[in-house]
Amino acid sequence: FSPGAQEFLFGNLEMFKTGLDRLIGLPALDMEEAMKGEHSSLKRFITSNYGINTFPKQEFDLVDKAQIVDYLFAQGRRVCNVDDLLLHPKSKKAGLSRAEVVALVLYTGPMFQLYNEEMRLTLFPLAKQALSGNQVELSGMK
């Protein structure tokens, strides 16, 4: 290691030998279907930035099916069509799959809050104490 480098340890040698699939499961072959399953929750949450009241299934359906409904306009939201974004030159240059574009659009909407909370709670267990009452568990993300 170079001087001043930090070493991060997550678990022990036995945990390493069991592999990631023991911790997070095997990867899904159909990424979009797996994402749909992970966003099946009907439990509402309100975003901390714009006060958007929504739930994971609704957000996934809006993005995946390019559905625009009245409440979006009332809240000043615009959801980009995933298939149109796939045709964008930058998407083509990056070689993005449809599932990757769906994930990007979801993250730039209200779902950012649940994703960030999940990452913080998983990576930093002490953060659980700091977060207050607006936690929704994504089904399948454990």
C-alpha cells in the first residue's frame, strides 16, 4: 500500500469465502423484472425536498410504462420517457441498457430518498438512529 492509504475491512476471511451471494443473493437474469419486484411496495412516503407523496410501485410504473398522470402536473413533475432517453446520443455512447436508464430516471425522482436511506442504513447502521419516521422498506431490498 502507498503511504497514507486507508484499508477498509468489511467482515472477516470466513465472510469473504462465503461470497457475496450469501449476503445479497444471486443476481437476477432479467434485471427489469427484478427491479419491478423490488418496487412493489404500496407504502407511501413523502420526500424531504419537495414534499412529494408517492410509493415505490407508483414510481416504477410511471417510469417503466411512461405513464403521466394528473398528480404529476399538480406537483410540477415531468417524467422522461425511458425509450426516448435510450435513443439519446449519450445513452448510446455509454451503451446503457433499458434497465440502467430506468434506474437513472427512478433515482432522479422521489425514489432517491428511499435509495439513499437504504444505502445509509445498510452501510452505516448508526444512521438508523439519526433518521426519523419516514422510512419505507423496498420489498426485496434486505
